[in-house]
Amino acid sequence: MKVIQMVDLQGQYQRIKSEVDTAIQEVIDSSAFIKGPQVKVFQDNLAGYLGARHVIGCANGTDALQIALMALGLQPGDEVITPDFTFIATVEVIALLGLKPVIVDIDPLTCNIDPEQVRKAITPKTRAIIPVHLYGQCAPMGELLRIAGEHSIPVIEDNAQALGGTYDDGMLRGRTGTLGTIGCTSFFPSKNLGCFGDGGALITNDDKLAETLTAIGNHGAKVKYYNDLIGVNSRLDTLQAAILNVKLKYLDEYALARQKAAKCYNEKLANIGEVTTPKVADYTDHVYHQYTLQISEGRDELKKYLAEKGIPSMIYYPVPMHEQKAYRTDGDFPVSEAMAKAVLSLPMHTELRLEEQEYICSAIKEFFN
């Protein structure tokens, strides 16, 4: 058996090599490396796929979050609510802009932000809410948008891990990233739709906001050399757009492959008392950016045991935001603290083979027997 990978980018590339190589060569031949025509083509195609009015490319997912906050006109000291259990970028951009991160706890089943904790955290200074669609599953957007609507607070979706996912609670339906005021996503290579470097995008159905987002990512200029806003330099380069435009055609196929692999894991790990497989809420699907178990005891020992068997695994995330030195926050976050000690992500990608999964699951069963 070949070496097991957490993410097999090389295998995925080989399946679409001729298409990707052709797309890259076309950009090289044109030498339009910045703002080439492939950027607009990809933006339009992704907007069509998502059912959104506007997609604006940028340099990475972190920039997307920063540009979104800048576009809302928030002022230093304004509060932004976001979950305790996430990647650092979500909190980082809030603090970077002089805003105040208000960190709240998560739901123990989905690991997504808890709407009741959001409701309790709202104050007269709250100016935005940033839910994270963690591991590939949409946060409870219907309830979050109802809470936000009561206070006229915009919602920015951190959709870096769930692009291609869907939401439907009977009242609200649509693709992840299109449900709030602004959606933000990342095209980091290991994402469900990943490029061959860094890349990101913003999504909105608001025409005026789209114009502002575009300008901010272009040094604050709507017309070259006329800088109306304070902006940044954040572009999706043409090579990455060309690659993404090829891979976008396969995004649903990739999601199905991940869901098939997740189903296999679920079945083979179902009867291990110390292992809880991922729970999927009834209002969304799951595109499994990560396949994350909750281990009731022996998580770190299991991780070491798997490594000895040649099986990679990862802890997403070992330190909640409120315990990070740069963002230390007082308060009670029992669920996030428990998850940081329990979660363990197994290999999950589009090229994962049944024999690999059988080997991984057998090793987990051996450990607990």
C-alpha cells in the first residue's frame, strides 16, 4: 500500500493534468499574469455555481475576511462576535483592524458557533457576526440571521472550509457563503476547491457592497490612480484563477467523493465506544473539508499509535481562541476546551481509497481493544 496522505494533491492533479496544464500554458503564453481574462471568467463561473450576484477574487482567505470587515465601515473598538473554536485568521483580522473580538462557545455536536451564545454576547457595540462553517458543515445560518436581523447586524460567513455546501432549513436555503451579508472563502491548496498557491474570494449579492469590496482590494481605487478609500493590495492572480476554473467543474464530484469516504468511516467506526463520528445537522449537508472524530479518552495516545502505523492525523484545533496568548479572553468556554482535547481528524481527500480506510479503521479498533 502506498503512503497514506492527509490530502493527496498530487493524485488529484494527475486526474485533470492535461486540463490544468493547458490552462496554465494559456496564461503563460498571454503573459497576463495580473488581472488576466481568466480571473473574470472564474469569478463569473463561481458566481453562477453559487447562485450569487458577485464574486471578487483576492489573494487569500485571510485577506477576504479583512476586506469584508473594512467594507462594512467598522470603527476601532466596535465588537465582532466569532467562535472560540476555529483557525486563528478569523479572530486575527478583527484585532488587526482595531476591532474587539467577542469570542463565544460552540455547539458540542457540530463544533459550529452556538446561536444562543451569540444572542447573549450582543451589546450596543456589536457591529458584525462572523460564523465559521467548520470542517465543511454550515453553521445554523437561519437562526443566526434572525438574531442579527433583530439588531441590524451584518453577518460575514467564513466559508473557507465549506465551499460547495448547501443549507436548507425550510425557510432559508442556498449555497454556503451566499446566505449572509458577505461570504469569504479560501483557495489554499488543501481546500475543497484549492489552487496551486494562495487565493481567496469574497461573495455578495449587494451591488454597492461588491463595488466597495472590489475597490478596497485594489488599493481603495475604483478608477486607477484615484484612491477614494483606504484599501489593500490583494488580488487573485491569473494563473490561480485559470487552475480554479478547471477544478470548479469537478467541485460537486469532489464533494461526493468526500461524502462517500465519510460514510465509509462512519460505518467502520460506528461501534467503538470511545469514538464519536461527525454529526450532521438536519439543515445542511457536509462537504468534509475535514473528517473529525471526537475521542473520549486517549486522543493523544491514539494519534501517536496511528503515526507508528504510518497513518497521519491532525488536531484541528489544539488551542481555543480564548487561550491563545495574543487573544487571551476571560469567560466560560467549556465546549471549546473539551473539543480541543478530543478532536482528531483522519485523512480525507478525493483520492482516498477503500483499502486505505480499512487499514486506518482497523488500526483505530486495535488501539481501543
